[in-house]
Amino acid sequence: MKSEDTPFVGGPLDGRVLPVLLGPTGHPPKVYRVPVPDATGGPPTVLVYRRVAVTAGRRFALHRGWTYEYDAEGESGGGLRWPWSKRGPGGRLT
């Protein structure tokens, strides 16, 4: 499988560049979840990062790759969004 070195912004992984596996379309996943084990042996904490496109400049919005930004709320937000789905509390689709 092919991978791409992707920078992480915000949260505990701020400033790190990690290799992320690319999907069949050549893009990294939209949501990247990092499980962090608990020191006391409890359930692991999951850090959630969302993919953001990096553009070169203002004039020609050339695509320069991807970066992951920390999502402090850590909501799933992924999955399919059907046109007939209803929006739940907070504007999220249910």
C-alpha cells in the first residue's frame, strides 16, 4: 500500500509528520483516529483528526497536499449522508 507523510496540527500530535496510508483514490482518510492507551489500564482515549486541504496561494488555489487538524470534540461525523436523513440536535445528521 502507498503512504504519504502528512503533518498534524493541534492537539497532542501538533507538529508531527506521520506516514498515513492512502485509499484507492490516492487520498488519505477524511477522519484519522489515534487510540491512546490509558496509563491505569482503562479504556483507551481516541484522538480524532480531520483532513484539511492545503492550498498554495490565493490566486491559483493549487492543491498542495493534506494536513490533519485536531478535533477536540471528537465526534464521529463520518459515514454516509443520505439526502433523506434528518438532522438531529446540533445540526448533525442522524
